Amino acid sequence: MSVLSAQALAFPQPRFLPSLSPSSSSHYSLTSPLSSTASSVGILSTKLGKERTLPLLVARASASGFSGSIGHILGDVSIFTASGEPVMFKDLWDQKESPISHSQGMAVVALLRHFGCPCCWELASTLKESKPLFDSAGVKLIAVGVGTPNKARILAERLTFPLDCLYADLDRKAYDVLGLYYGFGRTFFNPASAKVFSRFESLQKAVKNYTIEATPDDRSSVLQQGGMFVFKGNQLLYARKDEGTGDHAPLDEILDVCCKATVP
């Protein structure tokens, strides 16, 4: 199945993808969000070895637009594990400060568009390959998608994605709390979606075992956009909303934030 045909199947009723040209804005990079594993490992080990305090935020994404209590607000949102058990965000990673180390658990929270989105299969593949890096840094990976737990399991089984890192948000509660973009224009006509075409090989590999069956039964849900967030306890360190379909946060950017945050 080609990338374009997989994209078309994942969206409600469109007969084609819009003709998009790459944005000239410096905000949009047309490089793949996934560097080689060796490069990422080098970045991680180098950053963790520095013994100085570094800024926690990077220029291309900011948590400044969110309330200081967003971590607590999100913590009370209930979603489902891939096996169908209800769980609250505040129970997904350590949010209590240790009296000994004075440190809190860190988590990368990746909100996918929906389980039937080919671009999200690519992102999920990227996250799966990067999980050892997060694990080595003591960062918990949490991937959330729109749809039911059984749809989540379809993606997990076909991508061999770890089930203990995958969650389902049927009613898009977390997406609403975080103010992620939604709508037909964002899904099909945002210039940021042009990034998809620069990652043709990555997408083609990710959708090798793709199936339309992972798409939510409520087709209005496919108009939801995703985003990437990094938390240290309840503190939001990094926030990036996907401007359009496939506009994912670069992996190196996420690793950089995690590494800086773990420096004493």
C-alpha cells in the first residue's frame, strides 16, 4: 500500500490529499524527526555527561502558553490502557518529589492523531525505536491515541509497539485539556503537512503492515491533531502542538530537553 493511499483511507471521505508545497518558514524543518540510532545515542550520552545547569526549553517549542497547573489538570484526566483498563494521567509516572534525591519522574507524552493515521504509525515506529534511549535516561514514554483500546492493540500488534506504553483516549479528553488543534483545515490544508512528503521512505516503511481497521469508528475523530509534551513531575518542560498532519516534533529536540532536565 502506498503512503498516499494509506493516508486517504485514514481520513473521512477525502478523495485526494491537497497539493502542498514545503513551507519557507524557518519554523518548519523538512528533515526527518528520527536521526540514526547511533547519532541519538551520542546526543544522549553527551548531554547527560555535562555537569552544568542548562535551559529546559528550546526555541521552537514552549510551555509558556500553558497554565502552571496544567500538569495537575492533565493528571485528573482518565484514559484507558491498551488492555481496556481505566487509568489517570497522574498515575502514569512518578509525580512526587523524593526527599532524598529531590528529583521527580520524567515523562515524554506523545499524543498521536488517531490509531488509524499512517503518519502516527510512523511516529509510533520512531518512538518504539527510541524507547531504549528514554529508558536509559530514566524517562517514561507514554503514547496516547484517539480511539478505543482495541484500535490501540491493532497498532501495537502490527508495529510491535510496547503495550505498556500505549493508551487510548476515546473522547479526546487529554487533547481538549492541552488545547490541541482540531478541524478539517488543520488536517488537510495546513502547510506544515508538507513535511510528510520529505519522509516518504520512513512513512512507506511504517505503513508496511498498515490496516484501515485501526481508524476510530467515530470518523470525526480523525480531524484531531496531536502534539508532544515533556513533564518533570507536574512541571511542563516542553510543549509542541502539531500544526498539521504529520507535523511531529523532531526526536533530537525531545532528547535535548530530556537530557538538559536530568543534568544536576
